[in-house]
Amino acid sequence: MNFIQGRCQILPENLNFIVGLISTLNSCSRRAFSKSIRANITTKELTDVWALKHGVYINQVDVHKQPELKLTSSQKSMIARHAKNLRVTANARAKYLSTHYLELASACEATMVKKKQQLDKIKAELKAGSKNDFLKPDALKKKKQQTAKLKFSLHQMSNRLQRLKSAAEKNNILSESGLATMCFGGKKLASAVNRLDDESSPYKSKASWEKAWSEARDQAWLFEGDKSAKGANENVKWDPQIFSFHINRHPERISPVF
């Protein structure tokens, strides 16, 4: 389908509203994603009705009152669809990782076979040399060093092979069950909070880490529009780096909506 691509700059007076809305939508989507996995439901069962029933749209900042967030029905449907897409993405990623780890394990096994052949060859040379007493001391020392190096390498690769197979099996189970998870913001950044006292840490305080964590979790949002509506958009992508919208619009529906 042919779209016209463009970008809308956000006016300063609307920026706080947009950022707040994106943060709310992302937070609700993450909540729907996590709750649906814990509830062991399929992607098709994750609807706005299910989300409403399970408190996805509850404002958890106010723990005592827990008022329902003032979201439109369209926004609630959008959150459910986004959570579905996150589930699909997580499952596809788990499937890819399972295949990827199996490929790495296969390559590791092939390398181990070659190293074992090299080790057997050196052992045979050492056995023949000691029997016939024709290896010089320097050559004998070198052969023994090579043997020790190959043994250590094989030990390391054996451990790596087990880790790869375990990771492949784990991701395969997750992808087949449809309950694959993901860390919003990234595991690396999530673990950085435990190393704030480390001199090499880029975050010198918990506040600076929380700011980076919040920005990483609310990086972007893809709005799904109604293509049949007047002046509608097929999709609109929010870019927080430059505070702008990337818009795909149907040529026949261009109007000064924005």
C-alpha cells in the first residue's frame, strides 16, 4: 500500500501531555503483558475486556484508592493490541534465540571435534617420542604446553556447549508455550542498579539510574489509527529523541488535522 511519510514537530505546550500519555500507555501495556503471562493466557485471549477485568487500567501509584485511569475505549483497545504485539515479539525472539543457540552449539561441537583430533595427534607424537627417545627437550616441552592448552580449551568449550544447549532448550520451551518474557529497558540497564557504587558505573546515583531506566522503558510507541476515518493514519510512531511523530498517511485522506 502506498503511504506518504512525514514528520510533525510537537509544540512545547503539548509536549508534557504527549510524554505523560506515552508513559501511561507504555506502563499499561507492560502491565497487560506481564499479567497475561502470569495468568497463562494465549495472545488471542488478551483483549481490552480481559485487561479491564484484571486491573491493567488501574492507577497503581495510588495504592489505597487505585482509581481507574481515565482512558478512552480506543486507548484501552490500543493498549491491549500493543500488549499482544509485545507477546508476539517476545515469542518470535525466543524462537529465534533457540535456533541461534543451536547453531552456536553446532559450531562449538565442530570446533571441539577438531581440537580433540589435534590433541590425539599430539598425544600420539608424545607417546612415539618417549618410546623412541627422539624428541628434544624443547620440542617435548612445547608439545606438553600444547596438550595442556588444548585440554583447557576443550574444558571451557564443553561448559559453553552445555550453556548453549540449555539456553536453546529454555527458549524453545518458551516459544512453544507462547509465554516468552522480555525485560523492558534491557537486562544490562536493569542490573546496573546493583553496581551504583562501582567507579566504572555511568550512574553515580539511584536518581540518575531511574531517569535512564524510565527513558529506556518509554522509548517509543506505535499508534494504530483507523484507516477508514477521515484524515486518519494507518500508523503513527512517536520518537522521543527529537519529540516528533513519524506519520504514514493515505494520500486520499490528507487533511490539515495536524
